Amino acid sequence: MVVLALLVPFLMLGVLLMLGRYEDYVLPPREPEPEPADRPVGGLRG
């Protein structure tokens, strides 16, 4: 029981790290934010 209590936090940490890596592989890469000079200036859309 003591061994299980000591292993559970490490197993949970491992699962979280694996999910983070899985997310990197599954999701498409994020597009970079446009530079301020590339954005349209002023005006309301409509």
C-alpha cells in the first residue's frame, strides 16, 4: 500500500506529460500572430 501511495503521483505526472506530447502531435501547428503593420487600421466592420 505504501508503494502504491508513492507511485500514484509519479504515474499521474507521467500521464499529464504524455497528454501534452499527444496534443502536440494531434493538433495542427498554430499560425503566428500577424505583425502590427499587417493588421488593418481603424474603421468598423460592417
